[in-house]
Amino acid sequence: MALLEIEDLHVSFKTVDGVVHAVEGVSLSLDARKTLGIVGESGSGKSVTAQTILGLTRFPNATISGRILFDGHDLLTMSTEHLRDVRGARIAMIFQDPLSSLHPFFKVGHQIVEAIRAHEDVPRDLARKRTIEALRSVGIPSPDERFTSFPHEMSGGMRQRVMIAMALALRPDILIADEPTTALDVTVQAQVLELIQALRDDFGTAVILITHDLGVVAQMADDVAVMYAGRVLEQSSRETLFTEPEHPYTWGLLQSIPRLDAPRTGRLNPIAGSPPSLINVPRGCTFHPRCPYAPPPAFETEPALAPSQPGHLVRCHLPIEERKRLWQSLQKEHPVLR
Amino acid sequence: MGAYIVRRTLWAILLLLVVSFLTFVIFNVFPSADPAALRAGRNATPALIEQIRRNLGLDKPFYTQYWIYLKGLLEHFNLGYSYYNTESVKSEIFSRLPATISVTVGGFVAWMLIGIPVGIISAIKPRSLLDRIMMGGSLVAISAPVYFLGLVSLFLFAQGTGVLQWAGAAGSYVPITQNPGTWFNSLILAWLTLAAAFAAFYARMTRGNLIEVMHEDYIRTARAKGLRESVVITKHGLRAALTPIVTMAGMDIGLLLGGAILTEIVFNIPGIGRYAYDAIVNADLPAIQGTVLFGAFFIVFANLVVDILYAFLDPRVTYG
Amino acid sequence: MRRRNAVFVGLAAGALVLVAAGFGNGGNTSGAQGKKGGTITMLSNGDVDHIDPGQAYYQFTYAITYITQRPLLAYKPNSVTPIPDLAASMPTVSANGLTVTVHIKHGIKFSPPVNREVTSADVKYAMERGFDSAVANGYASAYFGDLVGAPTTPQNKVPNISGIQTPDKYTIVFKLRKPSGVFVGALQEPLTAPVPASYARKYDKGTASSYGNWQVATGPYMIQNNAAGKITGYTPGRQIVLVRNPNWNPKTSWRPAYADKIVIKEGFDPTVGTKQILSGSADVNGDFPPPAAELKSITSNSSQKSELEFTATSGSRYVALNTRKPPFNKLLVRQAVAYVLDRNALRLTRGGPIDGKIATHFISPDFGSVGFNQAGGFNFNPFPSAGGSGDVAKAMALMKKAGYKSGKYSGPQVTQVADNSPPGSNTAAVVANSLAKIGFNVKTISVQHAAMYTRFCNVPKNEPNICPNVGWLADFHEPQTLLDPTFNGKNIIPTNNSNWPLLNDSAINKLMDKAELELNPETRYKEWGQIDDMITKTAAAIPWIWETSPTLYSTKVTHASELWNGGEPDMSFMSVK
């Protein structure tokens, strides 16, 4: 049985402009010690999905349905009180911008101590010791001095390390990393990813890695789900996704990865157009307005997420053969990284 | 920080000098009553008035008068003597200080104790019935003038004048050292009246700030850590939401002082506000000067305290 | 003219009053047996003007001064006839009017710490210190300036006035330069209350006397003090505590002095103060009249209606026209204004009929046979109109006569300087509206009440065309104190002037100068009645209200209003029931 099972998750928010359908029928599963990458542009529903796992989208204006099974319990129906035991202790989360995610008025050490003491009845000095240990383990130099630093006194990379230390201080089963490197310098990005990887390997933590960057996924994920407009468009093992991607959107994502071995043309190959509004989602395939290959049915009916081979799910009207042929020809024009 | 405080203090002194000079200029340029004639009475001869004018030093050019005043102030911390009854302005102000401090500090405490919790409750359940009632009530409290509110509260709740004789009567003030119970009882309506408008305003501000702060990323982090919602709100949320409120409060202390003048008049509390009012009616420049300087000092001092406090409240702020 | 209610600071101040015309229920007053003991609480809005009896010149202060000090003469409640207080008998005046002799009572002692018997020298010193600018008494030169040897210029020390003689310990002889119709009346002023020279001299030194804070008493009450004599019962703007004077001998006084203690609490909003008196938590109002709204509710539906007394005040409010400047230098134009002014609307700015009768001339009804009747009483109304609302037709006719062909004024804008707050500002607005009916465009300069007087209307060179917020009350029961400072051409002075119309009519001046010296009361009052008639017809000033002053008592005390002092309660006659 999977460690975490998301079944047919729907999340929508009532706003003054209308109902935002942020997540529409997402089903995912995560096995212990594995890393699941969720990829998509902003507004694809990947962050909402992740936050819903921890009940962080429990707002009065939110409507949530489906199931999120963790350890045999449905996190969606769990009382806030019980969910609190899961948050931080069993499933931890780190966010995109460590500066805004750390409280500006509390010392970083205190913020970690607080997390520990929220779940374990340990004396203050022991919590402090463990905090310093955690800071050390994420590679923060002179952690006992850093304990009393304020977030604004640290660099971006250090701050994200603090976040990671906080998340891992209680040895959770799952770490949800929501765009953990987006706000960081390119050089620091790699360090942070390596850190997450190393800790995952050391502690055996399962990771849900949320990113818009397929390059990050390529480095870390075991399985990948590509999300678009609140839906999963393609889902497979990393290997399959990079060698035999079948969804035109995935192709677009792959082609927009900057390549280090190709001459720089000065611009990437972004997918034309912009993501749809989640209030007025297009009829038919949600991607069809931007899809150069969309066959006529895509304008009317939404394709189902169907297996093209075992372990590879694709949501597309194009016939499987056609997809393979198109990918082959694209590969010749513009090979992507392997 | 030390250098900062020194610099601020020097600025404050300069500001007070400017304020005292402006008060002098305003008094001399705009037509207010002639203090010598007021003191002399209606049947006095012009010669007597001139004599009084000389005795009060009012015959000298106003810059000379100002210089004499300034010398007295700087050399002996002498605020001069009332034109009207020759009492020492300094001793009048100091003897009235406890009453004014009682009014303002009590009003401030009431203002915070009412305003902030109401704002929090409203923020936790925005658009709930409770929120609507409290925010509606606060609109009324903000719009009602202190003087009117004071009279209404006296006619509703004060001994001697009220429908329900719950609180002390107007004019029943005694120093806290004399009888703390009577002191409290005589001031409670004044505090609530003074606090009402401010509390209402601060309730709205707390609500707005807290609602905004509760959308911050670090609140999400706090929740993701598994903290209790009550801790998330009162520790992480309020800590951030209240910091700007402290700054506002520092600036509003001037308004509080203004409100205290009216409150002291309605509730007949013998404080500096009442003294200022009488001084203006009597064209009593030394007393006006004294109270204006006191008010300016109070505001400058409060702002300095708030600025220093702010450096402690918000670690991102430093003063060099 | 003494200062009046703080709330009204407007009219200066008044004394003598006859019966409260038409109002009031009397309550149980002076004659009734009172009960010894207890405390009387008086509420006030403002403070006394000066705590020193030699400086006091304000009817609210007088309510305190007269029960702590004993001037030569004083009044019982409900009476306007002065009777001996410190004096043993009424003063005797020599046939030529130049010598006034007063004997004082034996065995009257100063309160602690002085404790010794009062002598005539103490009265002499008290009056002399009034001429020292450190005391700066407001009426000393007006009433006692005719004494032989009285200084004509301000003094920086207490002068020796040779015209005040003390042949023995109990006799004072006043020598006058010329006969005076008002000198004896003025002996009721608190300046004649004794001050012990040897004790007070050290406090009278310097530019401002501090005797007020060390004063000793001769009346039944004294301001609470300590063993050294320092006043402890007076906190400016807060309260005044009066306790019994242990050295007061009831056998020497006609004051019953029932209460053991009198507390004057200051700083009350008039509405709040009124409600406290109605509830019985205080006993009587001091310097403020109950606000019009409160008066209406008390008189219409309160069971405490009988606790309210209305006392007439001795003078009027009027609109002064500057006779030195065009267009009001013309008699016909002024008379047109007198016709057109809506006196009824003016009275409404002060609360309407409850505040008094519409005035038609200057000597007020409470003077009765001492000038009011002689001036023609209520029948003397030279500028009549229906309901007092103004007669536009008559006014326009006069304007035509004055050379304005359309009957409406066509000259340059005229200016008035008025109060910047109600009720005075409302009064000024009514004046402007009335004048607009005959073509005047009135520009109003609004300033604080005290500034209106001391910077504009009291300073002839700054005086505007119209002073709409002036008025005058008599100090005591002589029409001279009402009409002479205000309309005699010789009294126009460069500052602190009270002759607001700047009226300098030789016929009027001449008759006044004669009446001032007239010792025969009958002739004197007839002359002043005639003077009132002449002044009114010049329309240099247009009177519009003879005010009454309301005093509210609690149900816990007996009433005792001082008719001579504008309705201030006489707390030495009040008793706790």
C-alpha cells in the first residue's frame, strides 16, 4: 500500500470574481522512500494539491472533495486537532520563499524549537540542542550562533536550509517541498537540491517535489506527474517521461529546459500562449487552445487520463501512434536532455 | 542606539523651542484678549492697565518677552507665572499631572484592552454576525464626538446624574494615593469615553492588519509546523499585526491628549487639559505656553519611546 | 460693573436687584428657622476671578467674599437695602456732602492666625491697598477716587490716603473732594472689609500681592488655612473649602451661618452641574445658569420647579453703534436701526422669554423707584414695534429722511466685531439680518469674547461701526453706576473704555455731572430717569433685554437668593433641611 494516496481530489475557492477550480480530479500516490515530482506552470494546481494534503487550504471559501489517505486515515476528513499531529511531525513542508515563510520577528532557532515542542514534550534546552543539531545537519556553519539570528540576517540559501532543518527536525515520513529552489540563486539551487536529496537518502523520507522546472525533477524524482489547469495531464516514471513523453504539453515543458550543451539562442522555447483561467476553464481538452496538434474532439470533450502502457497515464485525444511519431520528429529538430 | 537617542533628544529640544516660539508668535499676532485689561477689570483706568502691563512685562517687544521667558525656562526650568492669578505655571502643571496621567494612561489601557480583542475576534470570523455588530458599533463610536459621548455616559451611568448610578459622579476625582477605589470609580466613565473612539478605530485596524497578516506565508508555515490555531493567531499573527499598531498608537497619543482636554472638561477632572482650556479662555499666555510645551513634550517623548520600542518589536529595524 | 457669570462673561457684572418680576416661588428664605450643621455644596463652571477680597470683582466671587469678609455695609437676602455689617450703624454724611463718618463694631476679631480685634486702621489699609497696582482693585478709583489724597496715577506701593482718617480705633472719617451720590453706596464693596496691615504688608510687596493666599477672615466662614495662615482650602479651578471662623461672634452679626462647612466645587459643565443639583448630590449653582434646555424641562414638568428661582439683574444687553464714524454719526440712521432691530429674535438667541423681558431703555425694572419709574417704566418705549420684531416701514421712512432716497442704505459696508461662539455669535447674526432689511451689508469679524472687548470695542481707535455683544450691569443700587461709565462723554478713555457708542452729547454730559453731585435722592433719581430717556432717544446704543438670572437649589437645602448680587445664593442664610 502506498504511503500517501490522493484519490479524485477536487479543490475550488469562491472568490469575488467567481469560483476558482484549482484542482479537478487529481489522483496520485506516493510510496515510502520515493520522490514524486509534480510539475506544472503556476496556476496548474500543483501547490494547492500539496497544501491540501496538510489541510492548509481549509478556508471558509474552499470546497474540497475526494480522499487523501495517509496511514489508512483520510486527511481531508480528519479533525484539525488530529491533523495537527500529522503536520510537521509526519508530513512536513517547505515553501518557495524562505524569507516570507519564516516569521520575521522570531529568531530562527526559536522557530524550530517551537516546531519540536509543538509535537514532543521535551524541555526547552533539549529542544534547543536538537535544533542546533538539525541546523548543523543541513550544513549551517556555527549553528549555535545562528540559533539566535533573525531570518533577515541570513542569506536566501541559509534561510532555506533553516526551513529544511525545521521540516526534518522531527523526522517526518513525507517532506513536501513546494518550489524549494525557485526563489534562490542558481548556484544555491543545486546545493539545496543536493541537500534535500542527501537527507532523503539518509533518513528515508519520501518527498513530494513541486516545481515548474523539469530539470529539477530529472535530478531527483522517481515518478513524475505533469499538471495543467488543475488536472494531471501525464504521469509516469521519470525515465518514461523523459524518454517517451506522450503529451504535447510535456513536450513543450521539455523543450523549454535550458540546455547547457547546445548553443544559446538567447531565448528558450516556451509554449505559446498562457495558462487558462481557472474560473472559466476551456471546454474540451483544457490544453487545446495552446496545443498545435489538437484533433477536433479536443475542442468538445475532455480526454480521460488513460494508460498508454502500464504505469504511464496520458490525458490526450491524439492516437498513441500519432503521439510517438510527433515526439520522434520533435526530437530530431530539438533534442532534449536525456 | 545610544547615539540615536541622543540625536533624537536634541531634535526634541529644538522642536520644543520652535513650538514655544510659535505659541508666542501666534499669541502676539492673532487677536486674543488683552491680559492686562482682563486682569485689571472693567472699571480700571488706562493708567492702571498700563501699570499692570509693565508689571507683567507685556510692554516689552515680544521678542524680548520671549527671550526673558526662554532664559527663565532654560536657567531655572521656570515656566513663568499666570497673568491671571499669579500662580506658578510649573507648580500648577505638576500638581495637575497625576490627574492627566490617570486619564490618559487609563484611557490608553482601556483603548487597547477593548480595541485589540474586538479587532481579533472580528478578524477571526470576518463577516460573521459578531464581526458586523462590532464593526458597526465601532463606526458609531468613531463618529460620536468625545464631548457628546461623555455627557451621554454621565446621564446614563454616573452617580448624581445617571439613570443607572454605577460609576462615580462628574467632579468626584480624588488622587489615587488618597483612595484608589474612589479614584477608579471617578475615572472609569472618562476612560471608556476617551477610549471609545480610539478603541473603535484600533479594533478596525487590528482586524484589518490581522486579516492581512493571516494570509502571510509565515502563518502558513506556522500551521504547517502543527501549531495550534490559537497559537498561530495570538503568537505569530498578532505579533506581526500589532507592530504597526504600536507605531500608530505612538502617533495617536497626541490625539489622546486632545481628547483628554475634552474629557477632563466633561467629567470635571482637574488635569492639565482643564487648565489649558481655562488658560485659553483667560488669554493667559504663560499658562497656554506651559500647557502647549507640556503637550508637545508628551507627544515627542511618546514618539521617542515608541520608536525605541519599535526597534525591539521589529528586529529588522535598526537605528544608527 | 462687576464680572458676571462665566458662561455669560459678556455682561459685566451686576449687583442690585429688586424683585424677581413674575418668576420664582421664593422657597423658604432668610426668615425661616434653619438647622445648624451640615455641608452646603455649590457647583461652578469656572473659578473665582481673584481669591483676594481686595481684588475680587465678580458676582460669583462675591458670594464667597461676603460670607468670609465683613465690609462696612452689606445686604440680607431678598433685600436691596444696604445695612451695617462691620459698621455699627449707617454712615452719616455732612450737609455739604464732603465728610462721611462711619463707626465700626467693637469686638470683631480676625480669624487665625491673626486673632486680634479689628480696628478702623484695618479698614483704612484695606482701602488704600486697592490703589496699589500689586492689588490693582478694579473699582477703587471709580468709587473712592474722590477721596482727598487718593492717587490719580497707579502706585507701586500701598499709598497713604489722607482723606481716610481714623480718629479712634472704631471710627473712620472719609473726606471727599466733592459731594458724591454714590460714595455711601460703594461702602458695601468688599474693598472696605478690613485687612490687618502689620500681617498683610509683607504679602502686598512686589508687583503682585500674594495676600489672597494668606488672607484672614472676619465673616462667619473662612477659607480653610493652616497654622501659619496659608490658605489650604483653595485650589484654583478645582475647589474652595470654607469652614467656620472660630473668632466670629454671632452676637455681632445678623448672619445665621447654619452650615458648618461650605464646599464650592469648580469645573462643572452646566448641564452636568444642573443634573447633579436636581439629584441632590450638590446644592446650588454658582457661576453658571442652568442651560436653557434644562430650564425648560424644570419649569414645565419637574416636581422640582419650586427649587428654581429667577432673579432680575440690574442692567441690559445692548447693541452699540459707533457715533464717531459714518453712517452712525447720523441720529436719523441710528434711530432707523433702533426701529428695524428685531429684539424678539435677539432675545431668542438667549433662550426667549425665560431669559427676561425685552428692554426698551437702559435702567432696568428692578431699579423700580430709584430710576426705572422716573424714566417712564415699561411705558417708555421710543422705538416700538409689534412683538418687538422691528418696524421696517418706520425705519425706511427715517432712512429717507436721512437722505437715502430708496429708504435703504447705499453707502460702504459696515463692520461689527462679535463673539466667535454662541450665544454672542447668534446675536451678531440677528443684528446683521435686521440691518440688511434697510440695505446694510454688515461684515462680521468674529473673535473670542474677551478679545472682542479688550482689543476692539474697549479701544476707541480700533472700534468697529457696531459692537453687538456688549452690556452693562450696575454695581449697586444707583443709576449712576449703570449710566455714567457707559454714556458720559468724559469717560471715553483710550483703552478699557466702556462708553462703547463713544457718545459725547453735551446736554447729557451736563445733566450727568449735575446728578453725580446730587445728594437728594428724589432729585437724583428723577435726573437719572431723564438721562435714561435722553440716552435711549439718541439710539447710540439699542437695549434689547433685561435679563433674569436663574438659581437652582437642591431639595435638601433652604433657599436664600441675594437680590442685590444677581441671584447668587447667600450661603450664610442657607441651611440643610
